[in-house]
Amino acid sequence: MGIYDIRSFADTVKGNSYVGRGIVAGLSADGKKAVTAYFIMGRSTNSRNRVFDETEDGIIIHAFDPAKLEDPSLVIYSPVRCIKDSMIVTNGDQTDTVYDFMEAYYKNASADPAMEAFLFEAALNTRCFEPDAPNYTPRISAVLNFGKEGFAYKMNILKSADPEGSACNRYTYSYAPLAGLGHFIHTYNHDGNPIPTFTGEPERVAIPDEIDAFTDEIWNSLDADNKVSLYVCYRDLATGSRQTRIINKNR
């Protein structure tokens, strides 16, 4: 496979029973819509006992059956939040960290305008991978920006530098949108014990024009036993209007 080849999402995850949590960001094939998707998978009862609910500025995760919720610390959070001209998408409570950094910046009348482009990285520099030894699940994040410079997006992964979790490595990827191209980052390479952390750059996947086609492709491609919930958003770059879809296995 060439370095600039683009595969379908279905082909990218084919035969892989557990990629964990995943984020896709990119541009629709017609070049008119910014696209993001976020999904969660789970192997334990606690991880599978979840649903996505839409909020005013994004989505939040709730326990499907509160009586079965064991430890909320790493499974209950807001994966998607919007602020001003940005959409934040992450696999944990670092969504709020990035949001808080941006909110403080926009409220500061004396803030340096040149710093706005670095808020995403600055916020994530205060965080590290999840404390779930021996997996040390990476924190994956994306931000889609719709400011005066036009649509652009970044992705970030915070992951353990070694099997002991003694240090955190940080990687940020900045993308110029290309029609029909999405970048896909996920927490794990595949199932295992411990589960091997995602390696390499975010994968290049094809994004169709139609939200239902992409939603169906992602949901139907994920392992039937382990998939839990999916959120997809298409934002019209000309009007700012959004189409969203949510699928919850538990509903």
C-alpha cells in the first residue's frame, strides 16, 4: 500500500475485533462538509454499559443502567464539545481540559492572538495517558477549527513511553483538508492482554458525501460483540449547519 493511498473505513478495520475508541476527522468527497466521527467499544460490563446522548454543544456519555456502573472515572465523560469556532473530540475528560483552556483564552481581553493556534497542544501538554495499568490506554484527541482562516484540523495522541508507564510521549498532527480524505486514530492496534497501544500516524480513510452512508459503514464495520456507541457529524462549511447521527447498541 502506498503512503498516499486511501482505504475505506471498512477495509481499515476488517478482521480487527478491538480497536478500542476511535476518532475520524476530515472532509467529505464533495469538499463541502467537515466530518467527524467518534465511537466507543468495550470488553467489560462496565465499558459496555454506556450510551451517547446529544447535548447543546456536543455529546455526553451516560451509563445505560446506572445500577451496573462500577467505576465512572474513565468511562463517563463528554467526548464532543463545541466552543466558538472549534469542535473538540476526545476519548476522555481531556475534552474539558481543552475546552477550559479555550474558554479562558477567549475571556481574556489581553490574550495574545498568536497563541490561539496553540491552545489545543497547550491544554493536552497538561495531561497524559490513562492510569489503567498495564494497558496505559492512550488519550486521543482532535480539534476541528472553522475560523477566518478556513477549515483545518489537528489530532493528538498521548501514550506511554514504555511498558511501565514511566513517561508520556506526545504527538500532534496538523492537517490541510483534502476532499474525500479522513484521518482515523484509535486507542489500540488490536485486542490483546495487555492491549497494544496504537502506533504510527493516523490512518487515511475515505469519507463519502452522505452522512448516513458513512454512519452505516462505520457501525457495520465494527466488531458486533464489542461495539457500543457511535456519533457522526457533518458540518456544512458554507452555512455552518450540522447533521448528526447517534447509534447506541443498548438502545
